[in-house]
Amino acid sequence: MIATVLKRLGLTSDDPVAGLESRSGAGIHPVRTAAGTPAFLKVTPAALGPEARAAAERELRFYREIAPAVPLRTPRLLDVAEYVDARAAASAAGSNDEGADERAGGLALLLEAAGTTRDVRSWTPDLWTTLGRDLAALHDIPLPATWPRPDALTDALTEPDLPTTERFWAATLPRTADLIAARDSLAEAMAAVPPAFVHGDCHTGNLVVAGDTLIFLDWQVCGPGRPTTDLAFPAVRATPAGVAAPTGLIDAYLRHRRLDRASLNLALLAEELSTYVFQWPPFAAYNTRKGIDRVRHRAAHLATRWFAETC
Ligand SMILES: Nc1ncnc2c1ncn2[C@@H]1O[C@H](COP(=O)(O)OP(=O)(O)OP(=O)(O)O)[C@@H](O)[C@H]1O
Ligand SMILES: [Mg+2]
């Protein structure tokens, strides 16, 4: 499938297996343009379903409508291809599956190669400060009128998977049942900070470091949301690696945005704690025992703080 797109956009693959027709082509592929410039091809086959398609279209819309005016660095969008995979289309034509035809294609975004991401363990205090400043600038852009985006944490707070939550947390998290019962208060604390245009998947794996500049990748879930989504998530993702986001992140953010420090801190506490409690358990499977222990430790610390500050 990827071969169709490579041909269409005049690209050569830097990934030896990417050209194979047997691969679905989903994901990100290092490529070269006809001029030999390194780039990344981000491919979303329609077969991944409507949510994946909406995410790809949201990212495309971001690069077209928002990125040109956004006050932080993003890769340039070099090209776009809506493609149909000839082999999948042919097999769809011969099948009785009515949806097969629509699933035979996809959307591909060609992005300038921005550099490399940096392991969170080697992030310097200055980089965290830069992240705080850049997020403040992003959160100050005007909100677009219509821009649907998913909000997995709100979904998890509204309809929590209670058996999974209880099974994972009961043994180590102080007052798990009280936290489950405090979902409305947690959501209320988070909502105290006015909505802004957020990145939505802000962690160091989506940030290229170029000298002292950050280049923000992966805009699939951007749009109107809670500022604390972007401020808490880097910490959530850094915790299993044994890294705590320094306070310089929030200090820099507050230097560039006029917000009440106490409400922001409580909103951040609620956002990070809720993410661990209601969203994190299924991700434990992708972490080491040590990483899981660090998350348990961090969540326990935040839970204790939550009850000390709200009861
Ligand atoms: N334009 C780019 N320049 C440099 N590196 C890139 C670029 N686009 C993607 N990458 C690299 O590929 C990785 C995956 O890209 P991206 O996050 O956009 O895709 P994704 O499918 O949403 O991945 P994931 O689900 O892992 O977040 C990035 O973390 C980064 O290392
Ligand atoms: Mg990513």
C-alpha cells in the first residue's frame, strides 16, 4: 500500500521494508523527496477506521490552517496524498463486503524531517522552561469555531472502567474508593482553567530538540481543550523513566500567561492524578516493573496531596 503513495508523491523509501506491498503502510515512514531531501511520510489507511481517519484529517487541517500562524515550530507540510491502493481496491471489487471499497485507500501527509527527539532522561532544565514558554504561546492562539476532538480523560472520568481501576490501584493507592467517588471534583478542578487550543499529545516523544528550540510533532488530537492536558501529560509520560518534570515548566508557563497559580496547580494535580488512576492501568503492560512502581509511587503522592488540599 505504501508503494502506491511513494510512487504518487515521487518519493524513495529510507526504510528497507516500507516498500513491501504486504505491509499495511500504517504509521510513519522515513523517505526522501525527488530532490533527495529527507522527510517523513505519515500514512493512515482508511481500514484503521473512522477515528483514525478523523485524527489524520485533524492533523492535516492543523498543518494547513493553524501551523502557518502558530507561534512555535512545527515541521513543514510538504505534500498530501489521498490514495487508493490498487490491490486492495481490486480485492474489494470482487468481494461482497460493501464497506471494503472505502477501506482500500487512505490519507498520507509528507512532512519535513525536523530532527530527532531526545530521551526524556537527558532533557535539561532549559528545555523544560522552553516547553513551558511554547505551550503558553500555543494556548494563547484564538480558538477555532468548529474543531471536534476526542477527550479520552473526560470519557474515562464520565464512564470509568471500575473493575480495571480497582484491580490495579486498590493495593497501593491511598483511598482508591474516595478518589473514584471524587470524579466530579477532579473534573471541576481541571475545568477551573479556561479552555485553550491544545496540542493534546504533548510528551517528549513528540518533541524534536534542535539546539535550544523545540519542534512540535504529531498534531492528531489538537484542538480546544484543557491547558492542563499539555502541562500534565509530559510528566505522566516521564514518570516511568524516573524523571519528574521540574517546576521550571510551570514557572515559565505562568511567566507568559496570566493565570491564577493556585487554581492552575490544583488543576494540574487533578489532571495528572486522574490520568494515572482512570487511564493508565492498561498501559502498565507496556512498562517495566520499575516503571510501574514509579507510577504507583507518584500517584500515591498526588492522591495524598489531593486529599490534603481539598478536604
Ligand atoms: N517530521 C518529523 N521529523 C522528525 N521526526 C519525525 C517527524 N515525524 C515523525 N517523526 C518521528 O516519528 C515518530 C512518530 O511520529 P508521530 O508521532 O507523528 O506518529 P504517530 O503515528 O502519531 O506515532 P505515535 O503513535 O508513536 O505517537 C515521532 O515520535 C518522531 O520520532
Ligand atoms: Mg507521536
